[in-house]
Amino acid sequence: MKKTGAQLLVDALVKESVDVVFGIPGIQNMDIYDALEDVDSIISVVARHEQGAGYMADGYARASGKPGVVITVPGPGALNAITPLGEAYSDSSPVLLITVEVASTEISHKRGYLHEMKDQMATFKSVVKKTYRVTSAKEIPTIIQKAYKQTIDGRPRPVYVEIPIDFLKEEIMFEENEEDKPAKLDQTETTAHKYADIEKVVDLLKNAKRPLIYAGLGAIHSEAGDVITRLAEKISAPVITTTKGKGVIPADHFLAVGNSWCPVVGSSDIIKNADLILCIGTGLSARTWLHNKLPLNGKIIHIDIDPESIGKNFPVEVGIVGNALEATHLILTELGEWSRKDETVTHKVKTLKNQIQQKLEQEQPELNTIFKVLEKSLKNGDVLVSDLTLAGMWAARYLPVYKPRTFLFYLFERRRKFSF
């Protein structure tokens, strides 16, 4: 069967169950858009600017948990997507950028072709996890499959793919069974999940008197909320979250405190007096721990998918590189029938929640009224996207969230108007 490279690309997206792509058609990527016209399972959303397309894909990824896909022309089209890719990189959001290059024989020769760059791929290396350049039309399905999986393997982050325009247009003989061969990630790309220290974690939890659970975005990515909640109930541990981890435990749960970016939470005795902090799915970044202002005084158990984050900003008693859901489930299993009962914890959490509410009512009575209305929608699973505004900052700190992926807040690059 003969297929063009563009058709092979779209077939590969279909096989990954991609249901929407974002971008702008242009002279170099028109073959891709022509191929998209032949499939019913993918919706093409056309933006007015590639930066908007990038933020749409990022927002889709945050709300759905699936990688967002962006398609651009080379040169200025691809460059316009750099800012949202930088945001997605900082905020651990899986986005796949597919862009075009000049003909394979002309890359880096600077002969003056439309949208030609000296080294387009090198420009993106600081804002993506991995870059791929397709070297033949036949390679397109494998590269797309690898790149798509790479966005969510280990720590979710953007991935860049560039395809020379001649490979998109080229027709080649391609057998259906060739497309079905699963692409394997290189060994250097896979994350080794090691749980040898789970027994140490269990011993520390059993001996702790005032344990605390600190959950982040990694817990949402791995859908660990229910297991974390069960663990918290088993060991009588209050749960705080990072701002990006809001919703991992329902805000009205009797052990849910709030998020660490809220100053009332960040300076509370629940944090100060915790003798053991179980950090799950958070890199403990500077924005998270308020630049040395978060008083984590107890021993720290740090579980995160990214090995580089373990022990970087806080010394840890035990560090585990792994999936938040898998690790938490193993801890729960190893604890067996053992449990801790501390009736004072519920009272302390309730008292702190009342203090948080009083602070909001005193300092922002109008926002408090607005938040009450928004809460009803959030309980129903509606999604709120917060832009870079004072109201958004207060929402990040004080707005109760009840379900994961329903409060989208850009924490690091934080460019204005991304919510549009």
C-alpha cells in the first residue's frame, strides 16, 4: 500500500488515540492537514497564533491527562510555540510539538528557503525533554509513537519532532503490519522504578507521632488521589498539597488541610510540628516551598518520578524514584492491618481550615463571595483556569478544590493571557 509521509503521521496519531490537534495550517504543513481531513476521529482546532495553539494543547493535557498535540510550520511558526512549551516544561505537562523543516538535503545550509533556520531543533532543546528529527518517510510512525510515549514516560514534559517537508510529501510502500510494530523507548529514556526502600518508609511511618502527607502534581498524573486518601486515613495524617496538586484529595475531606502556597497553611503548627513528612509526587521546587519559608522540620520521605528532584532542595531520610500511585499502594500494602488512631488530628485540621476561611473573609470579602459560587461548580467537576491576576493568586492559595485536574494554574513562567 502506498502512503505519503503525512498520511503515515496521521495514522500514527490515530493509533495513539489522539482525538484533537491544535495548530495553524501553512504552506509547509498543508500535507498534514490534508491527511487529517481523511480521518473522523481527530478534531483539528485552528488557532489564530501558534502561541495560542501551544497553550491550548497544554491546557488540554492538564485537564485530560493526555498529551496535547501542536502542529506548526517551521521557523516563526515553530518559534511562536516556544513560550507555551517552556511553561509546559516547567509545570510538567505533556505536550507534543510536530513541526516541519526545509527539505532534508537543505537543513542547515542557509540557502534562503522560506522559514529556514540555522538549527531549528537546537533552539528547542532547553524547553523540551527530548527532540527528534525524522530521517526518512518510513521512520515517521516509529518516531511519532516514541515521541508521544516520551511525553508521559517518567516526568511528563514536552517533546519536539521535526519532519523535513520532502518526507511528508514522499509516497512509499508501507505494509499495515509495519505500522503495528510497537516502538520501544531507548533504555536511556526509561525510568527505573526502584521500591527497595519501602520497608524503611513503613518503619518510619509506624514510629512517627505526627506524620504529614504532602502531595503534588505527580500524584495527579498517576491518579494516586484515592490511595493517598486511604493512606492518610490509615495513619491519621493531615494532607497538604502543592498548588498544582490541588484536588488530589477533596477539600472537604476531614484530613485535607489546603495547599502549601497559602500562608496560613505554610506557617501552621501542623507543618512545623510534623516529625515525618511523606512527600508524594512533588519535586519540592522553590515555588512550592516558598523559597525556604516552608518549615519542614521533620524527617522527609521523598517519592517522585524524577530522580533529579530527590534531595535537591531538602535533605531526605529516604528517597524513592518511582510512580506516586505504585509507591503509595506498596506502602499501604506493607502496612497491612496496622493503623494509627489520633482523634486530635481531625480537630487540628478543622481548626486550621477555620483560620484559613477567616483570613479570606477578613482580607478579601468580595473574593470570598465569588469563591463560594465557584466552589459549587468545582464540586460538579467543572474546570477553572486561573490567569496571572491577583484574583488568580488568591484562588491558588485559598479556593477549595474537590477533584483533580479542575483547577489549572500556571505556576512558573506565568505569562499573562494564557487562560484565553
